[in-house]
Amino acid sequence: MAEPLVIARATENLVLLPAMANRHGLITGATGTGKTVTLQVMAEAFSQIGVPVFAADVKGDLSGISQAGAANPKLDARIKQLKLRDFPFSGNPVTFWDVFGQQGHPVRATTSEMGPLLFSRLLNLNDTQAAVLTLAFKIADDHQLLLLDLKDLQAMLQHVGDQARDYQTQYGNISAASIGAIQRGLLNLQQQGADKFLGEPALNLDDLIQTDGNGHGIINILAADRLLTSPTLYATFLLWMMSELFEKLPEVGDPDQPKLVFFFDEAHLLFTDLPSSIQQKVEQVVRLIRSKGVGIYFVTQNPTDIPDVILGQLGNRVQHALRAFTPKDQKAVRAAAETFRANPKLNVEKAITELGVGEALVSFLDEQGMPIPVDRALILPPHSQIGPITQDQRSQIMKSSVVAGVYETAADRESAYELLKQRSGQPAPAGGGPRQPASTSPAGWLPNLGTILGGGNRRGDSLAEAAMKSAARAMGSSVGRQIIRGVLGSLLGGSRRLPR
């Protein structure tokens, strides 16, 4: 069993118990109070005991976790203040990811994996438009039309709009106005770069749950500074990833330590204008995913950014300073203070406004899963570099990554776009990458099923193999013709299938 993780120190060490780390957590505080460094310290600690980490780098300064830190007057003073002996500086194993494929390995999902409900949220559709989009997915399912990338969905919507009268009897009314609104939304997404996220080879989540040769957990860092300029896309992407982890991972009960820890920075974006139907599913995921060995840590400015139902499930808390300049601020401070287990020796509400940089109110869960009384403490300094690395350092890490070359080249297999063009008698333009035709018979892929399911994407896989593996991970019934409403086990409305 792993030793407790020392995160902060008051009169004594404040430790995060690995066996309680999948009970989720919360890191809050105003801008500039030390939230990112706290995240860095926690990620280091998890990595050292062999727990992989996924974190979004929204400011571009988390990449330093890959390099050993260095002494400086401020850091030396903190080490002396905390009476830390033999404090070594060291880097951590890191894999960089980037939806746009510039500052990390590309991250992709297929359109079918996203599903109509997440697309409805992403496009901010009303109920009527969302219903039409769901019908488009259903018609694609019924007619064996693969929805892999953005142009597949655009072509499918155009087809459904053109053939609305033919589909009306079986599927109901299909509004041309709704089709137009969805298409305009998809064009806007394309301008934001969503077309780079949608496609193949799709991300194999096994590639996020890795350890290095020393048994240290890989810290997966998503470059999110550019992604954050499209906050809805950012939040939807992380929601998709969280839901995919929920679906993929098996039940493990109460493990001695998590299988993966997921840090959700700028978490308030997830819940901004979130439809109640999706919020209920998020609440359900947060409640149930801990049994799959995943700990989720929300990072945001104030606890009130998180819905109460979810907030009540976040047992491990680190609260940095909040400002109370207005009546609204003062109310938020009171609300934050009330989320802690009281300490009779500490005025929590007053302390929140007095905390210095790197200082926090801390309450972790004990062996029985009960929050310890909150205490005022100093967060330990990280062993790794504080601040960003150079582009040359990032490039070198990417080149030496175990997934180097696996995701860099997009695949463009025959799917809805090409098939609908063929049916209309129009030639389909060549795609951006090699095309792997979809088989019309299960016999084409069943003989290779054992090989396909046997492993994930790794260096050395061909592009076709990577695409086939991502498709195989989406397989449903014995012949691959039934549709899996996969995301959250049908909770979020995603669909997957093997190529026909």
C-alpha cells in the first residue's frame, strides 16, 4: 500500500491518502493564489506512487512539471520555513496532447463517439433542433452510414434535409429551419478547429493510463490555452473524455490507489449554461466513476462554481485565498467557509481572505472517509520546474514519447460523406489521409478480431491498424451491426459501431 501523500504542512503534515484519492477533490482560490502549483504538487505525488494523471494546462505553465526544478531565493525560503530536509529536485514522465496537434500529440474522437446529446450542448441547440440532430444520427445508424468526422455529419444533415419528405413517415417531421441552424453551428465549430478533433485515429484511452520504466505514473498534459478560447468546446471535450473513462474502465471497488486522476481546470466552464439533462448525467458520473478507480479534481475560483450535488462528493479540499471586496464576494466567502468541517481553533471565513500565495485551507479525508477538520497550511513546493518549458524541450519529449507517430496523421476512411456522394452520383474528393474502405460484410474483420482487440495504439502501428483499433474499441454486437449508445452506457447519447 502506498504511503500517504504529503501535500501541505501546518503544525504537522497534511496528507492525502491514496485509498481515498478516488473520492474526488476540489482546488479553489482567486487568480494568482497558487492553484496551479497545488495541482502540480498533487500531480507529482500521484506520479511518484505510479498513478497516471491527466490535466489540462490552461495557462501554458504546467509543462515545467516535466523538468527538474532549481533552487532560488524564494523557493529556498519556503523549504527552510517548512523545515524540509533532503529536498531533491526532479522531473516527471510527461506526455503532451493537443486537440490542434501543435503543442502535443493530436487528440481525436469520432462524431459517433460524441453523440447527438453532446453535439446539442456544443451547438447550443434548442429542443426542436436537438431532436432533428438525434434523428440524423438515428437515420445514419439505420442506414449503416459511419459518422467519423465533421464532414460526415454535415453531409448526413444535408441528405436528411433533402430527403425529409421520404423520411417523414418513419421518423417524423424534419424541419428545414432546424437543419439550417445546425449546419450553421457546425460551420462555426469548424472555424474554431473542431474538425481537427473529430476524426480518426481516435484516442485510445489506454494511452492515458501508463507508467514509465521506473513505475512512475505518466502525467498527461493537454495544451488548453488555445482550446480555452472556445470554452464550450473545451468543456465538452473534457466532458467527453470523462464519460469515455466511465464507460471504458471496469469496476474495481475501493482500490488502494486510483488508476487515474483527472484534473479539470477552469471547471466552472463545464457547468455554465449546462442543460439540466446533461448536468444530471455529470452528477451520476462523478458519483459512480470512483468505483472505476478514477479520481476527479475540479479546479476553479470558488466552490459555488460547482453544483451542490457534485460539491457534496468532493471530499478532498484545498482552498486558496478569496477576495471579499463586494457584498457578492463576501457571500461567496461565507459559502466557501461553510463547505469545510469546522475547526474550533480557526475562523475559516476570516482566514480565507487572509491567506498568502501558496497558503491554503486544507481538509482531506481520513481512513474512514470522513473529512478532517480544516487547517491553515502551506502547500509544499514542487520538486519540478515552476513555469513553462521551451519549445525545443517540448519537441524532444514529444519525439521520445511512446505514442509518437501514432496519432499525427489523420485517417479518412470511407464513411457517410463518401457514400452519400456516391449515391448522388458525385465524385467524392480525396480525403486528407489514406482511406480504409468499410467492409460490407462482417467476414472482412472477424478473422482479425483477436489481433485488433489485443492491444492499443503504439509506435509501430500502421495508420490503417490504428484506425481499425479505434473502430474495434467501438464494437457492439457479435457481428458489429447493433449500435452501442456508448457514452456513459447510454447516459450521454453517444453511439459507436464497427465499419460495415
